[in-house]
Amino acid sequence: MRLALAYGALFLLCGAALLAVSYLFVARFPLNANVHLNPSHGPIISSPGHSHTVHNLPVGAGSVQAAFNAQHSADLHSLLVWFAAALGVMAAVSVLLGWLMAGRVLRPLRQITATARHISEDNLHERLGLAGPSDEITDLADTIDGLLARLEGAFDAQRAFVANASHELRTPLAMMRTSLDVAAAKSPPISKDASVLAAKVREGLDQADRLVETFLVLARAQRGVTDDLTTVSLPQITADALDTRADSADAANVTLRRSLDEAKVAGSPTLLSRLVVNLVDNAIRYNEAGGWVQVTTTTDGPSALLLVENGGPILDPAEVGQLERPFRRGGAERTCSDDGLGLGLSIVAAIAAAHHGTVELEARPRGGLRVAVKLPHARLPHSNRGLP
């Protein structure tokens, strides 16, 4: 609208300037007029399209000049009226032309904006590909395409590094664990301090193993690796996850509740099971003594819905919005927060995105967290062509 008004004002100003120049030209150089005498009335001044008779003037040079001046004034007045009407029409036409011109100029920018909004971390391979003559707008589109190419390369390099580093770390960790076990088995009875030290080293190795395995799952989910694509029963894998985490819940004095309605999704059973396990682990870990966890599976329109809620202290909504980022955890006041790696919800978000799903985090008003995962309903493909 602002651009249309600017164009319209420019068009109107040009039209007004043209009319003003025309008016001044006519005022300075009058149109040719024919003068003849009417003996009974007086001089008659006729110009193109007009005639004017001057009455009660004596016939002579002065009378002719007065008649000419009167006719010229009448012509200028008529011309001014017509120019004013033309200027009003020009105002409306200028706004219309300004609107059309602004739309024509902004159309490529709208295309760039819509495409850029569609492109995200999951489809950085897409490009604007704006066609047209070489100008400032196509230069802008080419610059954005170059930026997207560099971002895609950076994301691919990051994911490849995480996966490769995780694979490479497995070997030294296994060697350290084997060496520790061999030393403990061959040595004579060792002191209490040495036993405590060995236990701490083994505990550190276990945590390092969990971290490496978590990195591998995260890298696989972010790269969308789904070799075992099949139809998965969401309530079945949820029930399995709850059963395997029952002892952890009992140890933390947390009650597990379930309401599992049938919902099928297409995807990787391994990754989807990890998604559910991470959510249940997170709900148990970041809870409070005597707390609860409610897990629900159902359908929501075209999506299958997994809902995990837990009790606990009241959370800051701004902080909850950051929990999907790697190595971000809730406040220190949440029970057992030191045991987490800060990658659980990051893996959940990556797995959901790999299955074209969404994750929504919400701080419950009475305390705790509500996590809603929406996944597309399973289609039954004839072949494993990829996720739905």
C-alpha cells in the first residue's frame, strides 16, 4: 500500500505538472482568434471551439482588443475547469496504476519470501531458483541460494561429524572397559579405595557409552535414516516402553498411568521406540517424589497423537521452549536433573521431524510438563519408498 501510494503520488504529480505547463503555455501564448465586426452588436471574437460577442463597445481598435481579452479570459477559465476535472480523474488513475506497478515490483519478493519460509533445516536442499532478467532482485535470490547451500553443507558436516565421532569413540571406550575388567579380574584382592575408584571409572564409562549411543541415534534421526520402515502400532511400543521403565518409576516413587487407544504410524520401530522411551524417561527423571506420569495414545484428525504429561514443580514457559535444543535441561530444582544428558527431547524432536511429525511442549499451570507428539497416520505402501 505504501509503495502504491508513492507511485500514485508520483504519477499524479507528473500529471499535475503537465497540466500546469499546458495552462501557462496557453495563458502566455493565446490560441489564434478570428475577429470580425457585427454592425448591430459589436465585435465578434471567435477561437477554435468558442465565439464571443462584445456588446456596447464602439467599433475600433480598442473595442477589438477588449473583446479579445474577454474571450481569452473566458477560454482560460473554461480550460482551468477542464484541467481540474482531468486532474481528479488522473488522481484515481494514478492510484490504480500505482497499485498495479507496486504489485508487479513486489511479486518476485513475495515469491522469495514464501519459498524462504517453506525452507527449513529439513529441506535445505531446496532453492529459490528465481527466473528472470539479471537485476537486483535476481541477485538477491542468488545470494540467498548461496547462503542456503552453505547452510546445507554446514548441517551435513555437523551431522557427519557427530556420527563419525560417535563411531570412533566406541572403540577406545570398549578398550578402556575391557582393560578395567581384565585388571580387576587378575589382580589380587584390592583395597576398598581401589574398588571405589574402579566403580567410579566404570560409572563414567557407562555414561560415556550412553552419550555416544545418544549421539548416534540423534545423528541417524537428523539424517532421516529409516532402513526399517514399516507400520508401527503406537500403543504397542508405548506399552513396551512403560513396562521397561516400571522399575525406574518405582525407584523414583513415580506412578505410571496409561490410556492407550489404537493408532498406527509408518516409520522406523527403532527410532519411534526411542522417542517414546526418551519421553517416559524424561517424565520420570524430571518429576518429584510421589509424582505421576500420564501417557496417552489416540488419534487427532489425520494424525496419531502421543501425549506424555507429568507432575512436578511449576516451570517457566520461556524455559520450556528451549528444552528441545541439545544439552538444555530444566532448572536444578527438578529431581535427578544431574542424571540427564540434556539430549532426550532433542532426539524426540529429531525423530518426530524425520517422520514428518511435530512436537509441542507446554508447561502445565499446576506444575510439570506436557509433551504432545503428532505423527501422520500410517499409509500402507507397496514398497519402502520412504516416510509418508
